[in-house]
Amino acid sequence: MFQPDTSQTPPLRHGEQSGSRRALLLPMLCLAVYLMIAYPLCADESSTPGEVTIGRLHYSGGGDWYSDPSSLPNLLREFERRTGVATAAEEMVLKATDPALERLPFVYITGHGNLRFSSSEEQRLREWLRRGGFLWVDDNYGLDESFRGAVAAMFPTERLRLVQADHPVYHSFYDLNGVPKIHEHDNKPPQGWGLFLDGRLAVFYTYEADIGDGLEDIHVHKDPPRVREKAMRMAINILYYSLTRAQ
């Protein structure tokens, strides 16, 4: 289970100061109501309407789409604890052609190896993204080349762009300076790349950061608490941004 860094009180979103946490109650209530209206259907029959559910994409190509298995349950648990918004206990695993994709606002991709989409999967993902879906891709080291190729094939007239530090995805719940570095790998700086559709950030790609590793149970990678907290804050920001950006 994720153990938050309790050595400091997490800062409030938008730089709010201590004593004003009650000011968060209205946005949280608005978000809960928004979820009930916008997503009345759940990803599966065991979920509750309005309960935030993350999809984990099962892709082809040989890459380990299933890596970091404890990361998303930990994210969902911490998201509910910190924001007060109800979440499912676990993510939903699905392929791009699964009808449940239409009922998910947020889908996650990770892995170390090759990623490939069939033409039907490309079409479904493209349509879902254009209708408002949000895709977070977290390179677990080794996904970069195949993912960039898949995006180019799916959106040949678009391109991934660096997401600048003043973008709302870095300031939706916590105020961050950009993507944190969790694991070193090639010793390159961490970067956030985005695919923008009609001006909207539809795909957020965290590169040379390995956020998912920082979300895992503490015994898996033995990262120090401050590093794990950085990963969790980034992940919470991404999920929070994806759910509130349309409001």
C-alpha cells in the first residue's frame, strides 16, 4: 500500500494557505455532482455511479502493459483520501475495442516494451479522444519509440508538444514545477509531452520520469517517501485535471 510522506502537510491546490481547506469543499462537491451527471454509467456493474474509475489499456505488440500492478489501486485510494471524491478500489483492464471505453473518462498506458494498435483499435481510440477522453501514457523505460510511432499513425496531422510548466495539469490540485524525476534510467531530464486536440490536452505523456514506479507499494522499488510523494502528487494532478478540465 502507498504510504504518504507525512513529514510535511501537502500544499493546497492553487497555492491556497493553511486554514482554507474548507474552501476546497465546494469544488469537491461540484466535481462529485459533475461525475454523477457526466458519467452515470460505470465501467462495470460492480461500480457505483459517479465513482471515479481508471482504465488500464491492454495493448498488443509484446510490451508489458500490466507492469506496476499496485500503482493504480494506490493512486485511486490516495485520490479519494486527498480529494474526497469517491473512487473504485481498482482500475479496469480493457482493450481499445472494449465497449466500456466509452464509459471511461481516463485511461492509462504504461510498459517497458513495444506498443502496437490494430486499425480498429486506432479508430476507437481516436474517436474516444476526440469526444473528450483523456489518455495518460507513462513510459516505464522502453516505450518511447513505439508510443510516438503509434501517436503519429493515429493522428498524422498532429504532433506531440512539450507541455510547459504553466499548464494547468501541473497546478490542478497541487502546484508543481513540472514532471518529477522518480527513476534515473538514461539520466535525461523528465518531460511532459502532450497531444492537443482542438486546443485541449487529450494525451499526456510522462517521459524519463517513471511516475508509475513511484506509485507502487513501498517494498517494490524502495524509493524514499519524498520521491514517492512527488510521484503521487503528479498522478493526482493528472487525474484531477482530466476530470475537471471540461467544467
